[in-house]
Amino acid sequence: MNVQQSTIDSIYELIKQCFVMNRKLDRMVSVMGVNFACNHSANKCHLGIAHYYLNLSDQIGERCLERYNIDIKYGETPSGKEDYLSVEDIIQTMEDKVVEFQNMYMGAMKVAFENNDLQVYSDLSDLLVDYNKIVEQVILLNDKIKSYGSNVMGFDQGIDTFWIL
């Protein structure tokens, strides 16, 4: 086999976490749009961030496993029933989750590197460059929602001015 089993296992977990992130973000944007009437922000976050994880899972699977004739095994994802107190709570949670995912992602890279699976490491590194833009966007959203204070409708109406994706 061209890829070590512990690298494969870390890639399986990374793919699973992409689906977990999509589920969590789908819930966040549903609450943002329905409960807080921030439909524009919810739509931008849904299409630009939540859907990103589904594409990322495909890219990781194709480039890091299937390319080496390794099929993908998909782990289970939890239900999405979280509640949020405010749009600021949603955006802060979103930032926490995207940074947590980034750290987990880099952990998978470390496993590949330590196993000398440099072909996998290289592809993960390339994909991380794009993922870092997601982190940058969410950090910016969190900074902006704080600056808008209680004016969440202003945040929703102004999101295009600080949307960088």
C-alpha cells in the first residue's frame, strides 16, 4: 500500500469532520435566517462556508485516497439541534468551530508527514491554503458582528462589504 494505515485513518476522520462541519453550519445558518431574520448573511454563510466543507471532503477523498486506489469510508455525523442566543453567538461558535477544524486538519497533515506519506501531505497542504480563507472570513465576520453591537440588521445588510470569499 502506498499510504500508511494511520494516515488513511486520519484522512477518514478529516472527511467525517467535513460532514460534521457542514451539519453544524447548516444548523447555524438555519437559526440565523429563521430565528434572527438575517437571511442575507445566512445565505452567504450557507453557500460560501457550509457548502465549502462538502467540496473539501470530495477533494480530500479524491486526492489523498482514491488517487492511490483507497476507497473512502464515511463515519457517522451527529444530529444538528443546537440552539443559539444571538447572531453574535452563532458567529462566535462558527469561528470556534472553523479554527478547531483547522487545527484538526493540521493534525492530519502531521500524521501524513510523520508517516512519510509526503504525497498526501503535499495535497493536504495545497488544500489548506484555500481553507485558510474560510478561517480568515469567519474571523472577519466575528470582528464585524461585534462592531455592529445590537444592530444585527445592519450586519446583515452590510455583509457584502466585508465578504471576501
